[in-house]
Amino acid sequence: MERRYKRFPILRKELHIDENKERECKEFEKRIFFLMAAVYCRDNHAAKENKVTAADLDFPEDIHNWLLRNKRRANYKLCPECYELIQNAFRHTEKCPHSYYKTFCHECPTPCYRKEEQAKMLPIMHHSGKRLIKEHPIYALNFARNLIKNNSLIRKHTKSNGGIA
Ligand SMILES: [Zn+2]
């Protein structure tokens, strides 16, 4: 994996972080990660045994309810490894101090994933990133919109501070 330029600085101390908005960011992050992992598991782990329908798996209540609101989401099947990965990602998302303005995890100045963990996440992003545009366009669109918004927020902020980064 090539080294990526760390794009976002730590803005938490300098920004007013709206807690409700931050919660929404975290929820969205979890949802989009679930979709990416589900698509990845469907396409790459079709032959794996012990796959369980997402609706029957143990997820945080908000995610569980979100899954049940849509048949396609609820019916995604996950292998134990991908389920574990999703649970793990959710834990990181909950603890992430950058949710309000972040772009990509791999661009984070204070990564919370160990190298081995990150190595498992990246193939999912690469495989499912483009597929989401077709399969879950609203989520892909919102993801892109957040990215643009957050990038401009970071740019604006680093400019006014004489350019951290
Ligand atoms: Zn899988």
C-alpha cells in the first residue's frame, strides 16, 4: 500500500462540533460501511459457509432498525469474518474523534486501525466503492457530498490558520 498524504488535520479543538450532527455523521459512516462490507462479502465470499442474514445478526439497535426498513439491506448475508469486521469498524466509528469533518480513514493523522486491521478494510473499500454508486446510489451520493463538504471545511480552516497539514 502506497503512503498517502495525511489530508485532514485535527480540527476538533478549533471547531464548534454539533453533537447531534456528529451523531448523524457516525450513523451514516456505519451504514455506508455496512453496505460496502455486505457487497464485498456477497461478491467475494459467496462460497463461505455459516453465512447469516443481516437481519438475524446482532447489531446496535439503530443499525438493526435501519436494516429492517429495507428488504435488500436486511437480506444481505454475511460470513463470520465480515460480520466481525463490521462490528470492529462500528466500535472504531463510535470512538473516532474526527467524524464531524473527516474524509477517509486512511487519510487520518491519528489512525485508530492497526496495520493488519487496515489491510482488511482497504480491499472492501476498493471493491465496493464504485459498486455502491450503482447499487446504493443515494448513499454513494451522500458520501460524495460529505467528502466535498468536509474537504472544503478542512481547506477553509487550514487556510485561515496559515495552513496546518
Ligand atoms: Zn465475508
